[in-house]
Amino acid sequence: MNERLPPPAPARHRPEVSFVVCTRDRVDVLEACIASIQAACLAYPAFPAELVVVDNGSRDGTPERLASIAEKSQVPITALSEPRPGLAAARNAGLARARGRVLVFVDDDCKLERTYLRDLQRHYASGEKWLIRGGRVELGDARDLPFTIKRCEQRQRLTPAVHPGGFVLGCNMTMHRDVAARIGPFDERFGAGGALRSAEDTDYLVRAMLLGMPVEYVPDMTIFHHHGRRDRKAIDRLHRDYHFGNGALCLKHIRRAPWLLRHFYWAARAALRELVGGPRFDPELRLSHWPVVAMNLAGAAKFALLVITRRPAPEPLRRAEPGEAEARAR
């Protein structure tokens, strides 16, 4: 197997954990996110960490604010610039620079619970590294609608009977660096800012399962999601984008993961039942199954178009040359 990540730093200089945060034009929420990561690291110094922040083309002064924060931070911060648009491209830039044994992906509108590193170390102390593990995601602001959260109280492992979308949320997703090297980079056709709008994290989970690696949810390792969506229009738009990406995901893996088709069938059947008063996709938010079906089909069609026009998936991550990331940031 070819190495896809830069080698770890010498043991005496190596962080145990690399937090990877990608951002674009949200410097105020980013600063709160960084402060929560710093607080969690200082609360549990036994698990030394670094923070890699990838700026994906911000125009709101993010690079300057990041430089100021990094200069004063007690936790090492590396600021990168990734001009190629899309969350998946930014995450790949972070992967190529991260040095830690454990990688943690956190969204820029999230805040860590102070006990996060203690929980993280406890889970990885078992020695089991060939899996992807995600933690609890709570609402950060009670005024936000209850979407893009996960509050399950039980530890769970993903099976084909459960749709992988949302099982582990990309805003709180962890893995050993060897797992990332085995799976490879995120598919840059997926994800916010990409052609397929979403599901770069779900695609990663499916690829792990196809390699025989479990996907696990744990009810601690808690983050608080300040997503800021308080009206139905914003939720409807995100709901559609998620299922657009999931439709593309289904077509991408149709040969190796045909069980994804069952979830499309179940959604179509549930949509028909809604015509005679059947349950909605989300009764609390009044979300229907019909957009799920329509956007699944649209996403599959878009993926087919990308394949026909031969828009490639990303190449494996290559070894970063010394100083290259900092030069790109400058």
C-alpha cells in the first residue's frame, strides 16, 4: 500500500491528536471554535494536540485573524490556504498537513466540550485503530432548529440496515492516521462547495465499510453545533442538499454497496404512504420523503454526468514537502 499521508514527526515532537478545522468567511464563529479546542487541550494536556485550520478562500480577514490567534496560542496552530473550492478539497489539504496519531474533524461552527480529549483518549487507548469513530453532536443554541445533531445515548456500529448518512456526522469524526492513509483522500466531487453539494463524510464511511473497517458512534466525545438555522427555508435547503449528495453516493457505490438501493426504495415507499397520511421523514420539522426521492434521483443524474464528462475523483494524498504548506498559506 502506498503511503498517502506525510510520515509522523519524530516521537518527541509528535502531537497525539490533530484537529482539522476547515473554514470559509466565518471568522467570528471560527474564533469561538478555536477557543473551545484550546480549552479542551489545556484541560487535558496528557494527550498533546495540534490544530490545523484550512482557509478555503475566505475574504473576511480570516488569514490575518488566524495569524494573530496562532501567535498567542498555547496549542500549536498551523494555518493553511486551500484556494480550490469545496469542503472535501479543504479537508484533503488538512489531511496532508496533519501530524497526529489520531485525526479529528471539527466544523468551524462547533465548540468542544472540555472533556473531549479525555473521552477521545479513553476510546483510542483500547488499541483498536482500524475504524472510524464519531461522537455526540448537541445543539449549541436552543434557538436553532434540531437538525444536523446526534443525541443517541447508546454506543452503536453502522450496518447496511441503517443509512450511513448522519450515522457519524462529519463535524465530529475521528480516525487513526493509518485509517486515513488506507481509505485515501475525500472525494472532492462531494461536499459543500463541490458539484454534489454534500455527503463527502458519508462517502468516507461507505468506503471504510467496503474495506472491512467498522464505523462506530459513541455517546460522549461531545461537541455543540451552532449551525444558526432557525427558519424552515434554511432547513429545507440543507435537507435537499443532503439527499442530492446521497443520490450520487448510491450510484457511485451501486456495484460494491448495492444495499444503498434499499434505502432509496424505502424512501420511495414512505413517500407514497405520505399520500394517505403516512408518517413524514421528520414529523417535528415537517420534512417530507418526497424531496428525498427527488433529490436522490437528481444527485444520481449529476454523478452520472460527472462520470460521462470524466471529472476525476481525487488522487491519493502525496507526501507534503517541508515548508510547502506554510508557503501555500503565504
